[in-house]
Amino acid sequence: MSDVAHVFREEWGRAVSILIRALGDFELAEDAVQDAFATAVERWPREGTPRNPGAWIVATARNRAIDRIRRERTLARKREELVAALERLPAEDEEDEAPEAEQRGRASAHRHLQRIDSTERCVRKSANTITLAK
């Protein structure tokens, strides 16, 4: 049995419970631990099993969860900023009268908003894929 498989059997429940207590979110905790084990599968054969694999899994999962929370907050903040910026622009029926720079600004803001929407869909799809892979 591989080191990762052995650690998975021994540490999965403990790692998830530690992260649930720390994060207060069962789904985020499971996703983060799954990501940590995926990273272990890639790294451990190449770099060797860490001295304390359970602690490595928990630390890696915690860092992944923090990264995800930060990404989601940043994405939400940018989305709010773009929506607010779009609301300050003249209405579309007034666009013909709007200066060319405002029209370019509106088009740019719409493109950014579409990218954010696309990124949100990718994040949700990735989270669903990881959940289904369990």
C-alpha cells in the first residue's frame, strides 16, 4: 500500500474534523483535505513522505482553504465594484450621447464582469468535480 493511501486511511477523518472546527464549514473542509491529498499524490513520490504526514495534510488543507476563502472574497469584492461602476455609467439609451471614453469604459466593465462570472462558474465546476471524485 502506498504512503498516501495509508495516510488517507489513517488521517482523513481527523484532518476533516480539525478543519471543520477551524473553518466552520463541512464542505470547505472536505474539499481542502481532498486537495491536500491530491497534492500529496503528486509530491510525495517525488519529494518523499514528510516526517509527520498527518500534520502535513492538515497544514496543506488549511492553506488551501484559506486561499479559497481569499479568492472568493476578492472575487465578490471585485464583482461588487464592477456592478457599482456600471451603475454609475449612463443608461444604455443615453449611450449615443455619452462621450466615447465612457462607452469604452462601459464595454471594458462589461468584459470584466463577464470574466468574473466565467471564473465563478469555473470555481463552482472545480468544486463540484472534486466533490464527485470523492
